[in-house]
Amino acid sequence: MALFISYIETELIRLTYSMIILIIGASGAGTSTLAAALENAVGFKHVEADDYYWLPTLPPFQAKRDRVERLSAITEKLASLPNAVVAGSILEWGEELENSFDLIVFLYLPADIRMARIIQREIERFGKVDATFLSWASQYDEGIQTGRSLARHQNWLGQRSCPILHLDGDISVDERVRLVRNALADLA
């Protein structure tokens, strides 16, 4: 019965309010997977931050988009949607975007689980693993390289005024969806 009530509550939220959710975490934590699941479960449009951060190249992820162009493109996209769930890190993209979320979901997984997921994903997508990317992704907890790190994410989260849902550990996608639905119901 609780799932049915949660479904009705999230449908009312989706139809009544314009909401934007952000899901952030380390590479391999499951931000894109959860955003896609939420799109299916509650109808919020899945927007991938990497689609705005990187220029389209072959192979992908080779050239960064200009910061101003990136911010303009993603804010224009989000303004066109009644409800959206953004997957990925948007730190230092601009206060206009960074403070526009109604809920932020922070995913944390231990490094060994993340790295196994990344290796599997890279092999499935590209047939090989990029050693430079793997090295960068593996340092998230220590934060010794530039870019995403646990400390940077925690500091950034501490500056946000919207509710933040912390999901730690290897929780199933269905359970993560349920927890986000509950958080959305609490916002109503």
C-alpha cells in the first residue's frame, strides 16, 4: 500500500509542480542509472550533464564545451521541461544552475565497487579501458587530481539550500527510486 501512496504522491508532484532533481556522485556510483530509472518511474526527463560538458567527438569525451555555452545550453534545456532529473557533476558551472535544484541526491559507493563498474562499463562501451580515465576516477575519495572528488562534492553540498538525500552503499536501483520518491513526497 505504501508504494501505491508513494506513486500517487509523486504523480501529484509531477503534475502540480515544476521540479528539478540533481543526482551527483563519483563516476561509477550510478547517477545515470538512477536518473534513467526515475525517468521511467516518475516521468521526470533524464538530462545527462556529460552531454553538455563534452563536445560531440569520436571517440567521445575528448573536448570540453566552453563553460558559458555549456551553462546556457543546459539551463535552456531545463527551462523547457516541466520536470527533470539531471545526472552528473555540475560543480562550478554557474550559480544560476547550481542553485536551481529542488532536491539533490548524493550517491556514494566504496571505490572497489565503483571501479569494477567503470571497468565493466568501459569494456562494454568501448571494448577497452582508458587507463588515464581509470586513474582519474580511482582517486575520487582522496581528491588528489583535479575534477570530481569526495571533498569537493561534500563542500559543494554544504553550500546548497535545497534538501539533500544521501544514499550510501550498494543499494539496489529499485530501493534508490523508492527513497527518492519518498523524498519527493516529503517536498509536497
